[in-house]
Amino acid sequence: MLFLCFSVLDRLPLINNFNQFIGNFGIETWYDRRNIFLGDKRHEVNITKGAKSDAVDYAVIFYSDNFKNGNICLDEYDILVERYKRKEIHLFPVFIGNAPQKIEDRFSLFKELVYKEIKSEEDFLRLSLHIVAKITEDKLQGSSIKTIQEYLNVADPERLIFELLRDYENINKNNMSMRIGVLFNIFKTITFQQSCEYFYKKTMNYLFYSNCYMDYTYEEKRELQIMENIVILESLRLFPIPKN
């Protein structure tokens, strides 16, 4: 689960709209407006069922002038940092606006880690792609196979998945739209009669249809990285490599 840590003064419209946007990828979030109900003790629920919960393994911390002067968000921040130091969670530091040149010692971790800046909703996609890429990379860590080429090196050449992935590898590396389209169709082919993780399905659908209908600018090619990761994960699940 992805925890959203922020000042309540930044909620509208920025954080509220980001929570809705990242839902395009099927990521479950802890967002107080969604997870806390009328009559709940805000501090208790947000801490015990949110920041401290074992279900939370990722957190986005949105830093702003409002954040550093907040109250509940600072308690959440301290808990999340301690969990990060214990290697229980991964943190995504995000500055609302430009990152300040100087930052208080309490928040020094923000600049020690790779961070992003968001100034408007136009930055939501870049931030979301970084988050999804990290999550899918982490899911591959337990496997000895982490790339399509590595899978092809050991896969059964008599299987359709081998032929499909080999054809994909022959596409020009700069032809991003074609590569995205082919990866999507490989994913649909191998999962057509098989259930798959909701997160994978939502992400693949969003990236493919966004590619179809939006004027995409591929700055970091995160989309391709994410889609390849998901195809590898599903290929390994549905067509596991026999152990020697």
C-alpha cells in the first residue's frame, strides 16, 4: 500500500487530485479522506492503521512550507522515516514547488534521496511513473530473471511467449509507440484466460490507452520499463522456467 503524507493545507486540489490520478495504475493508497470516516479519531487512525501499518510498504511525502509547520503530518513523517531506516518501507520525497536550497536538519533526508518536484497536475504522470517503476522493479528482485532477454535465454522456444517476446526484441529501440503496443498485446495474450494482479492490469491498460490517445513525450522511457517488468513477471508466473 502507498501512504500519502502531506499537510492538510495542501490537500485541495493537489493531493486530492493526485490520489485520484494514481488510481489509474491500480495502486492501493492510504489517503485519509478515503480511509478515515466520520467519528474516527483522525490522529489515532492515521497513525495506527496508516503510517505504522505493515500493509504500508511505500510512502510519498509531500514537502512544502505548510508541511514543515504541520502537526499530524510531522508525526506521520517521523514514523515513516524510522520505518525507512529499518528498511521496512521505501520513501518517495516530493517537493511541492521548487526544492529549497536549504532545508532544516529534520528534513535532510529529502535531499539525500532522489526526489521529484510537482508544481501542477501536469507533473502527476512523471511522479506516478517513478512510483510504479520502483514497485515493479521491487517485485522482480526475488527473481534471477529481470529482463526480457534473460527470459528468452532460458525460455522454451516451442512456446508462443518465446516467439512473441523475440519479435518484440526485434523492434527498433526508438519506436516507443510500437514497442508499447506490442507489449500490451503480449500481456493481453498471455493473460487472456488467466487471472492477473489488478495492479498489473490497470497499469498496462492505462499506459497503452494513454499512448493511443495522448500526445506522449517519452523523456525517461519509464513506461517501457514498467511494461517490460510486468510482462516478465506474468511470463514467469504463467510459464515458469524449469529448475535445473
